[in-house]
Amino acid sequence: IGHGGHDNDNNHGLAGDTISVIAQTGGISLNAGSASDAYAQIGNGGNGAGGVKMGDILLNIAPITFAPSAISGNVSLNGGSGTDTYAMVGHGGDEAGNSTSGNVAIFSAGTTSLQAGNGSDAFTQVGHGGHNSDGNHGAASDIVAVISAGGVSLLGGTGGGTRAYAQIGNGGGETDGTMAGNVLVNFDPIGGVAAGGGPVTLMSGTASDNYTQIGNGGTASDGAKSGITIVNGDSVSVIAGSGAGAYSQIGAGSGIFGDTSNFGSGAITTSTTVNATNGGVILSALNGGSQAYAQIGAGGLVANGNLTGTSAVSTTVSATGAVELIGGSVNNNYALIGMGGSGLDGAKTNAGVNVTGASVSLTGGGATASYAQIGSGGGMTSGNNTSTGSISGDVSVTATSGDLSLASGSGLNSYAQIGAGGLNAPASSITSSTVVDASSGQVSLDATGGGVSGYTLIG
């Protein structure tokens, strides 16, 4: 639904145009197929389509009043089993060139799900861009918004196909160019308040580079990224996949290919906010493949570029339940709340971190560089790349009713830390204070099972 088509290189849409799809009593589903290039898309462009693509895209939202359809059903995007069988709500497409812009907004009185397919490049995406879609995607005034009463899920592909990712945000895997606009999940951009409900789940896939992400960017994406990321849910789960490079992230940034052949770059200007209003927040790389990390905050694994927060505290996580960070058992399976990531070269400015939960726990993993950290910075990679650049921003962690615990892992350099910096970070370039409050419980630091450089630290 939209202008363009496969390999159509004309310009499509104007800035004031709107693509509107409303299903008053039923759902909206986009199901890709089993043959190559059998994609499903709402938006201008298509597989291999060039040309400038513009205009707003609204699902279950009135184009004039912007009122949501209160009785709408589920919204689902399902990738296919063939090559390039993607499902997308946004302008662009697989290997579609040139720039895109306009708002993308989805409302569902049920659930919204993005399930990547079994084929290679069988990705699912809400936002402009697509796999290897080079060009500038989104403008500073644009939004990508998903509001669902019953929850939002992003699931990476579980078949043999690679690059079968699921993403809400502008960009996509291997996409080069600027990526801009605010990315909002269960947040009303007009009223400026939380909306929707249910759990928010990111669970990456089983093959290489089958990542999940809420935020602008994508694995190995090069270019400046800007715009805030806000996610609200009853609970929030950020789970790395067993595929190599199958990272899971809330925030602008990029990962590295599972075979380490390509990684992202570009300056990032953003803030990241995650709220769990009726449960906990978990970041787990426990069953991740190599280079499969879990992160809330801007950056990523070896994602080079300066990071600048839009406010002094640029990463905020709040939960009524437990906040848990768990490192994994394969190299570079880190879990991080904050700006940065392992081996990231660049300054982190306005990089403060604020975390609140009923209890807070950090557990390092059993492989090299599988650490757990709350605070901007990051550790050394398994290839001995150190996170460099100055860091400014305070760290505050509060356990409102339970314990606060840190336990290092048995893997090399698999530490547990609350505070800015990380293993081998240049201490002279860190400007930060650390405050921890667990007045209703206990504070414990346990390095008895730690491997080499498997320390526990608050500070």
C-alpha cells in the first residue's frame, strides 16, 4: 500500500501526503511470502526502489484528528521464508536507496508484533529505511510511534536465514546515512504521556545478525543518529539471541556483524527512557551467540562515534519490579544500561544514568567480555579493543524495597560494575559521581566466582 514498487526509481510522495489504513473492528497483518522478493509493505518504495520518498503513514489513526481507533485489533508484521521477504511499515525497502521522511504511527487496541522470517533479509521494521537502504532516513521533527494496549513484541528470525531482524525505528541493518526522529513505544506524542500497556519484549533470533532494536540505527549502520527513544510497558525484556551478532537494544546505535567483518559508526545525539509500570526490566545475554549483547542506552558493540545526551541524565530505567542485568556465556555477551558499549571509541557527554527498581542485580557471564554494568562506558572486547573517550555524567541506582547485588562472572574480563567507565577505561577522563541506595535491603558485592579481571565495583 503506497507508491512505488520493486526497482522503481522515481520519487514517491510529497511532504504533506498521508497513507492511512484503518481496520475498525479487525486487525492489520502484513505477511511476506516464500518466494524471493515476496515482501509486504505499507509505505512508499519497495525492494530496490530508488528516489525520494515522503509523507506520513498512519495505521488505525485518523489522518485529520489523529484520534486512535479504540476498537482496532492486532497489528502484525511477519517476515517470510524466501530471500528478501520482508514486512515493513515505512518508506524504503530492502536495498532501497535515497532519502525518506515523514511520521510513522501505529495504534492497536490489541497487540503489535514484529516477527522476522526464516529467509535471509526477511526482516520486519516499523520506520523508514530497510536492510542496506542507503540514504538519509527521517527528519528531526519526525516520529516513529507504536501504541498498543496489549503489548509490543519484536522477535528476530529463528530459521536459517541471516539478517532477519526486527526493528522499530529509522535505519536498518547495513544502512548508511543520517537517521533522525523520535522513537516512541507506548508513549503519546501529542499528550506527552504514557499510553497503551502490556509487556514490551525484544527477543533476538538464532541466526547471524538477527537482532532486535527499538531506536534509530541498526547493525553495522554508518551515519549520525539523533532523536530520543521512550519505551513504556507493564514489563520490559531485552534478550539477546543465540545467533552471532543477534544483539538486543533499546536506544539509538548499532551492533557488529556476527563474523566481526562490519560494525557501525557515527555521532549519536539522544536520550533513552524505559519504564516498567507493573513489573520488572531484564537485560539478558545469557543464551546469546558471539557479539550478541543486551543494552538499554545509546551506542553498541564497537559502535564508534561521539555520544551526546539531550539532558544530563540521558539513560533512565524505572521499574516497579526487579531490574536484572545478566552477562552471557559466549564472547562479548555483555549487559549494559548506559551510553557506550565494548570497544566504542568516542566521548560520552551528558551521559548520566538513573536506574530504579524494587531490587537491582548485576551478574557477569562465563565468557570473555561478558560483563554487567550500570553506567556509561563499557569494557574491553574479546579482541582487546578498549572503550575510549571522555565520560561525563553521574550514576544513581536505587533499590526501593529489596537488595542490590553485584556478582562477577567466571569469564575473562566479565566484571560487574555500577559506575561510569569499565575495564581499562582511562580514569583521568571520567567526570562522574556514583550514588547507590538500598536502604530497605542489603548491598552485596561478590567476586568469589570471578575469573581474571572479574571484579565487582561500585564507583
